[in-house]
Amino acid sequence: MHLAWGEEEERFRAELGAFLDAHAPAEAIGRGMEPETHGGIPLWAREWQATLFDHGWLIPSYPPELGGRNATDVQTLVYFEELAARGIPRALHFPGHAIVAPSLLEFGTDAQRELVPAAIRGDTVWCIGMSEPGAGSDLAAMRTRATLDGDHFVVNGQKVWTSYAMWSQMCMLYVRTGDTDSKARGISVLILDMTTPGIDIRPLRQSAGGTDFAEVFFTDVVVPKENLIGEMNDGWRVTMGSLAHERAGLWLEWTGALDHVFRRTVDEARRVGALEDEVVRYRLMALYEEVGGLRALGYKGFASYEKSGAAPEHALLKLATSELRKRIAQLTNEIAPSPENRREVLGTFAGTIGGGTSEIQRNAIARVLGLPRGY
Amino acid sequence: MDFTLSPDQELLRDTGRALVREHCPASLVRAYAEDPSVADDLTARLSEFAGLVAGPAVDLCLFLEEMGAALVPGPFVPTVAAFAPIVAAVGANDVFESVAAGEATGTVWSPSPVELHAPAGDRVEFVAIAVEGGDICVTDQFELAPLEVFDLSRPQFDAKVFDAKVFDAKVTGDSGTIGHGSYAALYRATVAFSAELIGTTRWMFETTLEYVKTREQFGRPIGSFQALQHRLADMSLLYERAWSSVYWAAMAIDADDDEQHRAVHVAKSSASEAARHIAGEAVQMHGGIGVTWDHDLHLYMRRAFMSEEVLGTTAWHRARLADLVLQEGGQHE
Ligand SMILES: Cc1cc2nc3c(=O)[nH]c(=O)nc-3n(C[C@H](O)[C@H](O)[C@H](O)COP(=O)(O)OP(=O)(O)OC[C@H]3O[C@@H](n4cnc5c(N)ncnc54)[C@H](O)[C@@H]3O)c2cc1C
């Protein structure tokens, strides 16, 4: 156990630092890692994502043709450290590079894999169609149906809370292909071109004011058979895979975001002259301890991952960082009430509901703890 | 930051774990309250590991975590966790060397805000006493007054220097407490006690986890009830976060990194918070058996309470941390 990385890692950091100094746009520096886009993916963010890709700094562990430089795990960690320290996001929308790319690389055909570079670079914007009105936490209850008809599927049904749907060219769509009651055993995943006739996208305004997700209706939407990812009725495996990708690598972005918002909370407390208040100081420090502790926990998880390829700590981190994010925002507004800080609180629920609710995370942690299935 | 344990560190941890499993059953802890000499054999065995005082904080912590999980009574922990760094800081080199060789034991008495009440003072040869004016006096001539025993495995005492005939009296600093001018000793002691407390917490958590998997009500294990599962998930989070904070601080100390000034406060405060919360949940999830004298839980809970109070309360640590973190233009990480 030691605090600092070796010389080689520091060389890697310096190289990245030089790149960031030269190329990071002003809008990105200090912006923080949060994905919220509030009304579209700005041009600077698209260009930045492409620049990172072109220089092999978007997903360092990938080979150059996929926006990386074959970096080791430790180098990847250093990469995230440096971005987090500078508050620089890689991209403002993650489905393409964080979910679609790894899923296609693992389960896709050769033809499908050709979609990967553009998905990572952000040239094609992807959305993920999983949730439905009747299937949220219980994903296996989804009903959007795809019927195989010769060389194509015909899709009918509805998705909801589909982030970025209105700006997406492509969708990774989860559909029922088995019997109505086939649950997890009857789900398949399709690649859907969002310009296909029969798709109706209705943006949903969020409580915080932005419009980042939509409900999406499908009426006799035709999808070529070769757009099936993996095997027929085997989509659950792809689901689990894609969620795992999301959980495995992102913790430093989450803790980096916490650093950022905590700093802002302190600034807000200073602004309203509350920084000398003993109660405020006590409560701020309780949160500071959590932020630092979660970062340390992430590193502990990284060590288990390096050692065994599995990191039970990661299950804790999604829950902990999103819940803490919410409490930091609440405290900020309590100390320094303002329209912005109030809105900020509303926005934080995205983290504790999206990507599996906090309760579902606790259920998963209970499994990790070896507890029997719950009632 | 690399949390990977080296093979030597794993061996150290496993050795400590095996040693206390064999030589420190709960029955010994209970017997100690009546007659502290029952732990003499254990203390002798542990003295072979006294050399940890001269090594990295991380190693010391790994070993002490195991001591905490078994509620090891007697002078070993106070000696290596608190006494050793303080004699090192005041430059009482001969005493430090005999401690490191496992030949001498000692404890520490220090007033608020970084209180230590000569834990296991009745079983040691030396005491480091913070005397009037904040100087520290290392002596084998001292007088003890027992305090009311709450933690059965670790009685506490008021201690004062016996007479002018002080053995190897060493003084440091000119005012304040132990922390003054010798923060390194205080940091090491704080993180060492925090690591021990983490072990105590681990026992409470694991024991509870085991219990809810076996205890049945309504025809099923109580651990299948989601109301308990979610609380256990939160307990595991608190425990893991505290564990990580403690070792982070230990690494910062070993690297003599600036981060240590903040990390020790985070470590103590987080370890205390996890201990307090998990102790309460552990008792609740045990039901009636959890409030009996016969069940070992209360032994652990008592230790958890006392460890939270020593070397600075949570309020004190947070106040100090706030001074460091919130100063104008101060660093937040
Ligand atoms: C900002 C945001 C972005 C999103 N983006 C996408 C996206 O891009 N693509 C997509 O497919 N989906 C997306 N979602 C949907 C998200 O995955 C679902 O909202 C989430 O899985 C919860 O489903 P639900 O909304 O139907 O709530 P429900 O499942 O109905 O949950 C309601 C409440 O019941 C609790 N609950 C449910 N089941 C259990 C249980 N077994 N044990 C204990 N408590 C339970 C939940 O925790 C919650 O508190 C997004 C959601 C948000 C908020």
C-alpha cells in the first residue's frame, strides 16, 4: 500500500497534462464531470470528444483506432485522476462510449463492430432504450415487442426516460422476442437507426427544467435482422454486460464530480457569510469526510479489481456517490438558498434513480453480502 | 494511491488474525476484567510483533485491525499504538528501543482535547504523561487512580508522575498538548487506534451478517427481509468507507505527504462514525439476545464507545479539519 504512483505513471500523467494544457477548451476546464446537458450536446463538447479520440485520450485502454493508446489499468486510473483534478469531462453523453461500444465489442458481429469508432468518437450519438412505463426497476417485465418477419424485425411498443433520444442517430433497443411471460429469457437487443419510419420521439421536460430524455413510441418499425446484437432471446446477458461496463470504470468521474460540487458548496457558504458558523463547519466536514472516504474506497476497489478482476466495492460506489451528491446539494441550498441551488437539488435525483435506483443498488449489495433473496 | 497489499502485508495480517483466534477468545476478554494477568501469555506472544513500531503505519494498522477484531486486552495495543510514537517523538530512545524489542510496555495519559487515560495502565512499566504546561514526561515512577470501567477489555486510569525521581524524563514543547510540536506522534497514534476500531467494527458487522443469515422468523432467515438488507448494505458502505479512510491516512503518513494533516482527522472521525452506527444496528438486529450480558456484542460496543472518545472526539476532529480545509483559498482535498 502506498500513496504515490511510480515514475512511469507520472510520466504518463505529465504527457496527458501537456495534452490537456494544449487542447482542452475553456468550456471544459473546471466544468465538472456531470453528464447533464440541459438542452442538447454543445458543439464544444462534441469537438472535445473527437479531439480526445483523435489523440488517443478518450478511452486510454482501447487501441488507437478506438480512441485509446493501449493504456494499462493503472494508467487509466491516472488518466481519470488527472481529468477529475482539473474538472474536465471527457464527453457530456456517455451511452455511445460507455455502453454501446463495449457491448458491441463483446457481443457484436464484425459488421456491427464497425459502428464502434463513431460511437466512441461521438460522431454518432446513441441512446439506450431499456425502461418502459411498466418496466423500470423490473426490466425483465418489458413489453416492447419485436417480431421476426423474414429478414427483418417489426417493433411495436414504447420506451420511456430515454436519455438523449431526441439528439440520437442510433439506439440500442431492448425488445421482447420471447413469449409474453418469458421475463429475462425472452429479451433481445437491436441496433436501431432513429430515422426509421414509425418512431415518435416526445421529449419529456425534467423537474429541474432541462429536457434530456424522452418517451419513444414505436409503430411497425422495421429493423433488419442483422441488427440483432448477440443471440436471439439472449439480450439479458448484453444488459448485464452493459450495466457492468457502466459501473466498472466510472467511479473516479463520480468522486471527481463530488470534489467539484463540494468546492462549490464551500464557495456558496463563503458567499453568504456562513463559513464561520460552527454548525455549518461541522456539517460541511461530515460531507468532506464522505467525499474523501469514497475516493479512497474507489482506490480500494481498484486494487481488488487489479488482483481478482472483480470489485465488490463498485456496487457501493454508485449508491454512495449519487446519494452523497444529493445531500451535498441539499446542504448547499440549506446554507445558501438561491434559485440555482434549489434547481440543483432537483437535478440530483437523476443519479439516485437513473441507471438503477438506490434501492435496487442496495438489493444488489445485499447479494454481494451473501444475503438470501429479499421479501 | 495503491491499496494492494504486498505478500508480506498479507502474511502479517493473516498471522495476527490467526494468533488472536487461537490465543484471544472472548472468554479471555471477559476473564481479563476480573484478573488482568490472564492476558499475560497473550501479551508475551504479541510482544514479538512490537517491532512494528519502527515500521510503516500501514503495517501497524493491518496488525492492530486484527487486535481490534478480537478486543485484545492488555498493554500491547496501547504500547505500540500510542506509547511508542510518543517516546519516539520526545527522543526517549532507550525506552523506544526496548519497546521495539518487545521488552517494555507503556501507556499514555493525556488531557482533553486529545484524551488518553492511560489505557491498561495497571499492566505497563512506563507511562508517558502530558504534564502541566504541555511537556511530556516518560517515567516508570507513576501513580494510578482507576476510572470507572466501561470498556471491560481496556480499563482506564488517571496517572500522575510519582515523585521527582523520574526515569529518563524527557520533555518536549512548551505549551499545549501532545499535539504540540510532535504531530507525527499524534497522527500515528490516532490512525493506529482508528485501525483498531475498524477491526472492532468489522467484528460487529460480520457477526451481525452471520446472525441474520441463520436466525429464522416467519419461516425464513431474517436476512431475507429487505428492511434489514438495505440497512446492512448501508452498514457495509460505512464500514468500507471508514476502512479506506483509515488506510489512506496511514499511507499519507508513511509518505509524509501533506495530505496526512487532513487524512488523520477524516480517518478517526469516519472510523468512529462507522463504529457507532454499526454497533447500534448490530444490537438491534440481534433482538433480545443483543442486549444480554452473555452475548459478546456489548463487549465490542463498549470498546467502540471508548475508542470514539479517545484521542479527540468527532467534534474536535471535525473542528480541526474545518480549520484546515475551509481557510481562505485553502485546499479542499
Ligand atoms: C435522469 C434519468 C435518465 C434515465 N435514462 C435512461 C435511459 O437512457 N434509458 C433507459 O432505458 N432508462 C433510463 N432511465 C430510467 C431508469 O433506469 C428508471 O427510472 C429506473 O430504473 C427506475 O425505474 P422506474 O422509474 O420505473 O421506477 P420504479 O421501478 O417504478 O421504482 C419506483 C420506486 O420503487 C422502488 N423499487 C422498485 N423495485 C424495488 C425493489 N425490488 N426493492 C425495493 N425498492 C424497489 C424504486 O427504488 C423506486 O424508489 C433514466 C432515468 C432517469 C431518472
